Amino acid sequence: MDSILIIIAFALGFSARQIGLPPLVGYLVAGFVIKASGVEGGALIVELSDVGVLLLLFSIGLKLQLRSLTRPEVWGGASIHMLITVLVFGSGIFLLAAADLSKFAALDFKLCLLIAFALSFSSTVFAVKILEGKAEMSSLHGRVAIGILIMQDVIAVIFLTASTGKLPSPWALLVPVILFAVRPLLFKIMDRCGHGELIILFGLLLALVAGAAGFEKVGLKPDLGALILGMLVASHSKASEMAKALFSFKELFLVGFFLSIGLKGLPDMEALGIAALFVLVTPFKVALFFLLLTRFKLRARTALLGSFSLANYSEFGLIVGAIAEANGWISSEWLVIIAIALSTTFVLASPLNAAAHNIYNRFAERLRPYETKTRHSDDQPIDPGDAEIAIFGMGRVGSGAYDFLRERYGDVVIGCDSDPLTVKMHQASGRNVILGDPTDLDFWERTASDSQEDRGEIRLALLAMPKYTANMEAAKLMIQIGFKGLIAASARFDDEVIALKEAGVHAAYNFFDDAGTGLAEHVFEIMENQTSAVR
């Protein structure tokens, strides 16, 4: 039976991809199809779901900077948004209960607030997959969205601990001490793991054993343990490598999570109507996030993209509902309603996020008036100075290209990356690198408006970002706004090279293929130098 579930999941995930939707949408639909056929999910689905969520939280921890949670737009945006959403949604649900509608009749004001609380969360699983898919985890809007989600997760853990009425074991008080003591040992082990399967196994050990199982033993949430263990080793030089190594495992296990959502149950017509009503009010959540983030001095583009990442309900809503149902506060029908609303918002938010850049570009003039007069320190205007050659994406490919071009053309070369930590690292190494995003319309408009006769103008843009979708998005935007220079881009696969050229990129290269050529050229140069020295 598990084999049949996997076949259905693949078929519908594949179909979703063919029509331009993320495969996760197909997995959600697969869950409902399987449930409608009368088949119950097997043990494999449950195990995949649990491990997928744990690995997701562990990978978030590997990339999380604690200081980001102390930023006002993160803790303030998350707490204010949740408070307003609970009050507004709770009041609306209470009015429906006062109208004596059947499924609302048994709800008092406290239970209305509880359901509203379940609907106030946004999905960490969805946001991370969307941001990773577009290589925007390190962008400002990505960091703000993830920070808000982490704050929501912390609030959820507090609620779950309080609602179950179970206090953690007294041994839980020793957890911070133990973690602080073993951190140097964990770092030494990571140093000696190499770059193969050991780094993967050590990541699984940290997430599933030390994190999830260890925290559960002392009465703490396993999810919290996976997240904290990731944060514990996040500053290690191999943390990024570990996250990349676990990526495929996490993606596979998360298939089970999305299937499990669809397997929660089938709704009747009234439940479908209530779920549709909840879906219709999600624009309120998005608009509220946008207004709050612009009040915290973020640009309209940053606020909009961050809000779109949060434009859904959360799997934590199901967890909150399950606790309420287990305690006899609400009926099991509400779990199905929340599951339907959650799944529908996933489906609707997927194309919304895919078109996010185009939506902002189209409505930029209407959205900019919402910005404050002063600007967030991380969202300041970007000035490329006298640069004539710009490399976007300062990873391995971009860094190599930067050094090569800088050696031949001098100070007219500039690097650009959306990750502030990457920018600081390159600046400390003496490279001329600025913080910026080529998929940002405002970046190009400021570049164009600031260009003068006595300043450089970008004649060549090399798109070397790690994700093909980001390079394609930037290329399309540059062509759309009439960029006059040459555009080159890197890709991982031959079909991506063809698509980039068809989109208007002047030169596109498969960096895996060209890596061998570059190595051969380097060896040839060494041999020539040695031959000349002998002569």
C-alpha cells in the first residue's frame, strides 16, 4: 500500500510541475485523493512526515542567526500581527457563532479566539521551500519572513507546553548547560567528518537523536530540539555544507508531510464553505504583514515579498487544533476545516509567490507611497559607483569570475550578493562587493537614475546566483527595463542554458562543463611557465 501512495504522490507531483505549480501542490492533492479512495496512510507516511519536519527545522537552525530575532521588524512584526489577527478573526468567528450556525453554535468567545489563534500562524514548511526554490533565503525579505516564522514557532511551542498541562522534566533545566558544554566537542567532530557520508550521518544524528529524541526525553518538544541543535552548530564553517548535504533527504521526507495533510479527512459541504471563508480572509493577513513591515521602515518591495511568503495558514494550526480536539474543546470537524483551508492557501500562495517579482514590478508606483521617509539600515539604496562589470551572486562561481575579471580589467569590476554575511566576508578579503539583488526593480532603477556622464555604467552583467530561477528572473527583469549591456549567466544543466538564451541572455554556460575546461587551462598555464623556466 505504501508503494501505491508513492506512485500517486509522484504522478500528481509530476503533473503539478508540468502546469507550473510546485510539486508540493500535487502532494497535497494526492493526500485528498488517497483519502477519498478510502485508503488510510501507512506507517511510512507518518514516519516520512515526522522526519521531514524535524530535518526542516534542523536546516533552519543551521542557517539561523540569533541576532536576527532581536530585530524589531521580526519580534514586533510577528507579535503585533498575531495579536491583531487573533482579535479580528476571533471576533468574526464569534459573530458567526452568535448567528447560531451549526458548526459554530458550540463555540464561546474563548474557543473562537483559539481557532483564530490556530489561523494566525503561517507555514514554515511552505515558506522555506518557496524561498529555497528561488534562492531567496539570504535576501532581506527572506530573512525577515523566516525570523517571523521562528517567532511564531516559539509562541506555538509555549502554547503546546501550556495546553498539555505537562511540565518538562527537572532535567530540562540542565539542557542549556549540556549544550554549552558539548558545543566544542561537536565542532571538533564536524572538523573530522570530511565531506562525504559522515557529514550527512552526523547531521541526522544531531537532528533526530541529540535534538528530537534528546529533548523528548526531558519533556521538551522534539521539533524545538531539532531547531536548537541546528542553531548550536550554525556558526561552524561546515554548517552550510551540512545543510546542502541534507537537502535531498529533507525534500524526500517532506513529501510525507504534505501527503499527511491531505489524509486528515474529507469535508462535507458546510465544512468546505467555512474553509472557503477562511481562505477568503487570508488577504487580510498579507495586507497586515505589508503594512506592519513598511512601518518598520522596510521598502515596499521587501515588505511585499516577505508578506507573500507568509500568505497561508500553517501546519501549526493543525497541531493547535489537534490539542484542542484532544482536550474536548472543539469537535474533530474543525481539524478537517483547518486542513482544507491550509491546503487551499498552499495552492493559491504557490503561483502568487512565483509571480511575486512581476506583481511588484507592475504595482511598484502604487506600493511605494506606503514606505516611510526613513529607511531600514539593511534596506538602503545601492550605489554601484564606477562599475562597468557586475557579478551577481558571489558564491564559488561568482567569486572565481570576480577574481578573473578583476585581474584583467581592474577596479571597474564589482560583486553583488543578497546575503549580508557573504558581502562582509568578501569585503574583509579586499573585494569590492555590495549588498544587492538583481531581481529587485528598485536596484536597476536607482542604477539607471544615478548614472551620469562622469560615472561608470554597467556594460556586462554576469548572473552567477546558485539557483537557475533567480538568474532567469533577473535576466527577464533586465531585458524588460531595457538594460543596454551584455548579459551572461551560469547554469547547472544544458536545458537551463537553452532556456536562458531563449530568454535573451547573450551568453549562458553550464559551469559543471566549463569547470573541466578551466582546470585544463590552469594546468596548461602552469606547464607553460615551468617549460619557460627550464629553457
